Amino acid sequence: NILYALAATTVTWLFTAIGAAAVFIYKKADAQSSRLLLGFAAGVMISASFWSLLSPAVERARLGGMTAPWLIATAGFLSGAGFMYAMDCLSGYLRRKRHSSEKQGSRASLMVLSITLHNIPEGLAVGVAFGALGASFDAEALTGATVLALGIAVQNFPEGAAVSLPLRREGISRPKSFLIGQASGMVEPVAGVIGAAAVSAVSSLLPFALSFAAGAMIVVAVHELIPECESDGSRSPYLGTMGIVLGFSLMMLLDVALG
């Protein structure tokens, strides 16, 4: 299961690299396309948080005979949100520490740091899903884990572009912008292996771990992606919103139809 998690998170990282490769095609970031893609990513993450993480967490806690499954899911969800808040505070601290907003690439560096940090719970989510296969390696669980990995891979594509294109706009060369953009997704295989190993070793952690990943992903979507996709809405004000709706619908369709 750890090897499956490693393979799946390697695919999600490759999608980040494919998105980062957009820097070789576009001379500068297209604000409207970025809004649509970021909205799509937010929709995928919100949908995956429920259909692929929270709902299975409650169900597995119930089947495992755990007391108050809803309480376990709530505690995990709040813990995941708190984890992302701590990561955000760390990001802000590092930014204040450098206090170099006038330097070339500083704003882009903050975007790199932010996306890299929130790739950690995404990798954990995929790792936990594959680690959950454990002793009960059934087709439904495998399908759910695969769909989750696919959803995260899809939303990693615009994230890779969201890193490399602003770096290029700051004057950084295309090859270097690409390398930094794809590197922001390298934490996912590491986090995926850790998540799968932890759940495989202690199966009782699974409901909490799934809910933890859901809380972290909701914070990322609501706090970072949605405000970004709704910014500068004077032109096509519903573009970001439509991206959210499309992303949510696609993830729901894949999860419900295949799961």
C-alpha cells in the first residue's frame, strides 16, 4: 500500500510539473485563465473533502464500532484546519522575517511557499486513502483512493502554472521558473508515504486521518484558492465561480460514479 501511495503521489507531482511547463507556452500569465483554473482547483478540493474523505471517515468509524463516529470526524476536521492555520502562520512569519517585498521575486516566493505548504495535506490525503486499503483490499476502496488521487492531480495542474507563470512575470527565466514550479509538488510523494505508513501501522487512526486531510484541504480552498480566483472580477465576474462549480461537479461525478 505504501508503494501504491508513492506511485499515486508521484502522478500528482507529475501533474504539477505539467502545469508548470505552461511557462514554456505562455509569455505571461493570463489572469482570466488563472482565475478559472484556480476556481476549478478549489471546487475539486471542496468536493474531494466530503466525498473522498469526510464521508468515508464517518462510515469507517461506524463500521469499526467506534463511539460517536461524528465526533471523531469533527475532531479530525478541526485538527486539519488548525494544522493549516499553523502552516499559514509559519508562512507569514518567514515573510516578515525577510521583509523584502521590494525584492525581485519576493511575492512569487511567497506563492511558492504557500502552495508547497498546502501540498503537504494533499499528499497526506492520498497516502491515507491508499493506506486505508490495508487488510480489506476491496475494489471500492481502491476506486475511492484512485479517484481522490486523480482529483488532486487535476487541481495540481493549475497550481503548477500558478507558481511558474508569476515567477516568469517577475523576470525569472523560463527553465528556472519551471524547475521551481514543479518542485513545489515534490513534497506530495514524501507526505503520501508518511500518511500511508502511519495508517497501515495504526489502522484505528484512519477515520481521524481522513477527516484531518479534509479539514486541511477545506482551509486551503477557502482561504487561498477562492479569494485568488475571485480577485479582479471586474471582467467576467462569474468566471472563478463557474470554475468552482465545474471542479466540484467533476470530482463528485468521478467519486459517485466510480466509487
